[in-house]
Amino acid sequence: MLNIDAGMEGKYSRSYVRGLDAELAAHEHVLLVRHGHHTPQSTQQVLAAIAPRAVIRFGETYLTGRELDDLGGGWRDGLAAHSALQVRHLVEHGHRHLAVALPDTESPLAAARLKFTGHAAANLGIAVPDSFVTPQARDACAEAVAAFLTGAPEVTAIAGFNDDVALRVLTALRDLGRGVPDEVAVIGFDDNGYGEYVTPALTTVNVDAEAHGRLSARLALGLDTSGLRPPPARVVVRQSV
């Protein structure tokens, strides 16, 4: 059984589930996915009803317990490496003062993303980015972006926690009459598929996680994990940076 928190849709989750399902099926197991908010009580009710072979935490091999050369990748092919890729792309385009836009809902990845983004910025010789929350309501998001940029006028680029957040920021900047990317550049994360349909089209980080899904399946089943290596993440270059 796999638990996926709400707000984690994107290229990573789709490819992760595809790899997980395929690997489990190859070993004659069936994948059950629970999506959305769940409590310990509701989880226990499901466990009692189906008696699963294993419960898999979504993205566990991506987050990793350690940050370097371990199964999940860390700085090699995990969340740390992909956070650094997002920051590096902005720095390579001349941006020295960045910010991270966060969702207004709780995410288990937020603290890790901020930590890895800060490490990446320090390694690249720039200041650790500040962060701000982006409400879902359009007017409220525009107010949040305006307030942040008023307090941090040196910021020239915003890294979205994911594409959903980055698209909110793009819309807010347009509503505020701020040019993208001339005044403020924006980059997304996880390529949810909608970024190419806006103007300017959203530059983002694409992560294919099928190998992470297969790795999770093999770990859950106690099988050999050798030979599984996720492909490198890549920046999908569009017009917002």
C-alpha cells in the first residue's frame, strides 16, 4: 500500500507510481494507492481491512535518511541534487538574489527543500534564499508576492516549490504588472504538464522517478536493489527564466 499526500501531483509522482506498480506486478503483488489526507486512525482501518505485505511512504527513497551517496541519491539523484539543479539554473542566468515560493498547505517536503536549496545556494556563493507562502486565492497570492518583493527588492528570481506554486507566482506577477523574466524570473519544479500552456511558458525541473518506484518496491519485498539508477533530472527550458 502506498500513501500519497495531497498536493504532490506531478511528473515525479506519476513516474514513481508507474515504476512501483510495474515492479510489484512483476513479483505478483498488487499496488493500492491512497491519495489525499490520511490520519493514523484511517490508516489503521485500511491496514486492518486489507492486511498489506508492506506500507510504502511516498518518495522515501527520494528524500533519503542521509544526504550523500545512498540508495535514494541525496546529492547524486535525489531531492538535494534536484533542488540544486533548480538553483543552479537561476544562478547560471545571472541571478544572485533568489526566493523560494512555498504552498499554503503543509508538505512533508518543504523543510527538506528549503534545507537543500540553502546548501546549494551556499555552494554556489550566493545568499541563502528567503521564502514566502503563496495562498491559492488569486488576489491573496498577488498580495503575498507584492508584499514579499516590497520587503526584498533585491530578489530577481523566484523558485517555485512545485509547478502549481510557480504558476500562482507567474499569475501574481502578471496581475502586479511585473515583467517575467525581465523583472523577475520564475522556475517551477516537477513539470506538472501545465507550464507550457501559460504565457510566458514556465521553465521547470523534470524528474523521472520510475527507478525510484522500482527501488521502493524491491526494498519493500526484500529484494536485490542493484542496477537501479534514476536518470538525471533536467531543466525544461521555456520562457520564464
